[in-house]
Amino acid sequence: MGIRREIPRSDEGRDLALTAGKNRKDTVAPADMAITPATILRLDTIQPNFKAKMLARGVALSAQSGSTSGVDLAKAASKMFTSHFIQVFNLGVTRSVYPKADRAYYQLDVNSEAVPSMGTEQEILLWGERIKPGDLARVAAGGAAMSNPTQLEVNTKVLDFKTKNTDQSNKKTAYDHAQENVEALHEEADKVIKKVWDEVETFYNEETPASKRRKSREWGVVYVSDIKLTFNFVLKDSVSNNPIAAVQCLLTETNNSVLTDALGKATMESNISDSATFSFRHADYVTQDIVVDLTSGEVVFEVPVALLHI
């Protein structure tokens, strides 16, 4: 069985590797320090910086996501009120309340009763923003005021959509910048992780292979094999014994995760070697971590877990 280490390529994996390395460096006895002073300096510099940039990106993503529902509602309202205004005005033209030529005040085709396309955000704002100035100009010229909806009601919805849409756009830009700040650290993070792992494995190179891997894993080194393992999870309430759905089953060494189904079951495949640390997380339950020994030669592991309700 071939066993090799696997440098992380995801941001979560980088964060895990850097954090594990720094935590071990911060707690190990001087005689057991496996990395050089130069590498310690680089690790102490990149790890908190990378974690801070990851946090900032998460905050920016949360802000962007949180504004989406409000924008969608405002968009729908703006489209509806603008469309209804045009439809009602056209009905007024049919009843001879308004001359068809007055459609021109809203930049509509004077010979058409069709409601213009509003399939995009730009089209919704384009037509919505034409209602107020068009109606004010029409009434100033002696036209009868529109109602149900009024231009004021339409304009209120259009401005609300425009404000919320601009705010979300700014939040998208902030998230993009936060993502770029994380990406800017990729090269140094990858170099430091490799440097730490190289020095750690050199430090333990007189140990047996299994002992070397065990001690290196304490520094965050991740090992995988060419054998695929299967983990079957069953998550239940520790008191009622009822299955728990939507539990995140996270393999911390690789940051892979799956969610349990309605029966509290989930399956994960991985090439992780020697041991696997799983974290089971649910908003309504106490998080539980379990270490599974993989040295038995088995390829399928049954992992029953009972979680305590908060």
C-alpha cells in the first residue's frame, strides 16, 4: 500500500494545515521543535494573517448572502408596480380617459398596448424610473392623474429596489476584494506549509514509517493512501435515539464533509491514512469529535454517533 502526504489545495485545508502547525509549534517542548527559527518566523507571520483574511471573507460573504432575499423582494415589487402602472394606463387609453399619444411621456410606443420587457434588473429600473418624470410631465400638461397605482407608489418601490440593489452590488464587490486578499496569500501559505512539512518529516526520519507519520500528523501533515476507505455514519439523538438529519460529518484532516439524510445516515469515501478525525456538527446539538483508527486493514468503517441535544 502506497502512502503519501497531500498538500492542501483548498483555503480551508490551508487554514487547517497552518493552524495545526502553529498550534504544535506553540506547545511543543524546545527539544522537540521540528522546524527551524526561519520557518517559525514565516509560520507565525502567515498563519494569523491567513486566518484573518479567511474570516474577513466569511463576513463579507455573509453580508452579501443576507441581502439577497431583500433585493429579490424589492425587485419583484418594483417590476409588479411598474407593470401594473403601464397596464392600468393602457386600460385608461382604451376607455378614452387618456389619449394614446400620452404613452410617449413614458417613452412607450404610442400605438401599442404591450407592456415592455422587464426580464432583467436593468430593464426593471429603466422602465420604473421613467414613470415618475413621465407622469409629472403629463399631469403638468393637463392630463388626468393616474391612480392604482400612483406614480408615487411606483417610484417608492423603484427607489427601494435601486437602493437595495446598489447595496448588494457593493457587498458583492467587498466579497470579491476579500476573496482576492485570500488568494494573494496562497503562494506564501503553500510554501510555508511545504517547508514545515519537509522539516517535520526530516526531523522524524529515523522513526519507523508509522511512528514518523503519527508524529508528523501532530504538525498538521496529512497522509493519504492508494486505498479508498468508506465511512458509514449513523447519527442519533443520545436521549431519544431518533435519527438526526442535516448533521455535518467533517473529516478534519482533509476538510471533506457530508450531511446526514432524514434517517440520520451519510457515507463518505476517502483515501485518508492511519487515522481519521471526524467532527459532527449541528446547530441544535453539542459538537462531537471522534478519531477512527485505520490501521486494522479494513476498508469499510461503521461510525455510529450519539449527539447530545443543547
